[in-house]
Amino acid sequence: MKSDAETTSRFETAGSRRWAHAREGRAPVTIPNHKLPDEALDDPDVMAERARLAMEASERAASAKPNTRASQGRHADNLRVDNRETAGDPP
């Protein structure tokens, strides 16, 4: 589940561990995601709360990024909407 400075302590208090990527010959790298505790898998209310926290962290991260075409990722061309009228379309 996505986490940030506002949600990390809540995830860790609930028993979630932060994801770490182990690289051969290097120190592990942590990423801003937490594993779900077993309790969340058994209780839909706990799962909903963890999902809400992750969604909020994701929305904060997205709003902090500059709104440029490059930040939209490799699928930016698929997001374009063509509003031009064609000869056969009614006005």
C-alpha cells in the first residue's frame, strides 16, 4: 500500500512493514509502500481503512508532481482527446 510522511506511522503502528528491495552487493532500498498486516486480509473494515490511507498518499504524491506531459508517463499519447469535427459529423 502506498505510504508517505503522513501515513507511514499509521501503517507501522498497525503492524505493516515497509517494502525493501534487496540488491546483490548493495544496501537494501526502501520504497514508500507498506505490506498489509494479516489483520487487513481478514477484516474488510481494516482493509478499507488501509486502502483509503494508500489512496490519499497516492493523491498527495500525484498533486506534488509538476503537471507536464513527461510526468504523465509513456502512455500520455493515449490520454489525448481529439475534439475536431470531421466532414461527416453533424455540428
